[in-house]
Amino acid sequence: MPLTSAQGERRARLFVRSELPTPSRKRCTAIEREVESLVCQGVIDGVETVEWQKRVPLRGDNSGERELYNEFAAWAREAGVALAPFFDTRLCYSTTTGERRRELVLPVVCLALYENGDLVRVAPFADGGRAESVEECIAAIADGDGLARLESTEASTA
């Protein structure tokens, strides 16, 4: 599911779990509004909201969520940060089939920022003892020099 964009574009993709309790749904709606306001302000060129599953099997048919995770993990390695504990693997048990399998558990909400079609930022992530939430990433983007700080952070951790 790579995002294509025209030359010079900065676009965001917001990933949200499909089934959420009311408090989490309200948080995700507030985050969506914040990102959409960045578009209205001209800070980013567009946003797409995508629903994803709570968890996906690590083996079997190739899923879009696993492809996204692989893209995000490659970015994290290059940036010198970690996606864990926000993305995690767990041994899960199916009550219908009795099968046990390892599954990738996805965060409730995740923001990916693309520039000229290249992934330049994922939130949430952890950097040593510090974690950056989706809300903190949005605040940095909204800040007048936040995009420059994001780029310099990316360059300094690569």
C-alpha cells in the first residue's frame, strides 16, 4: 500500500483500528481533526485515513498491514528508533480453530508522513528512553519549524 504523490508533496496517512471502544474512538477522531487542520493550514498537502485490524498473523497470506509494518520497520532501523512497544508480536489463540500463532499487534492509531512519496516519519516510536506519540508528532509538524526539526532529527539518527 505505498502512497504515491506528486513532486514536492508532503502527505500523511493516519491508520486507525477498525473496532474501538468509545474513548479510543474519540481520541482518534480528535487526531483526525488535528491532521486535517494541518492540510487546511497548508502545512501538509493531504491526509488519508485508513482502518486497519487490531492484529494480523505473522505467517500466511501477505497482508497490507504486514507490508506497512515492514516499511515502517525499515524507516525505524534507518532512523535509529524502535517501533516497539507500540507494534508488538504475541502468541494468540483462536477459540474457533484451537490454533496458536504469532500475530503482529498494531497500535490503536499510527501516523505516517511521506515526502515526495518517501516515508519520512512514523509515530508512535521510541528513541532510547523517550517515546513520541502521534499527538507529539502532529504538534511538531504544526510548529512553524517543526518540519525542519523532524528532518534534522531524521538526519541525525540515520
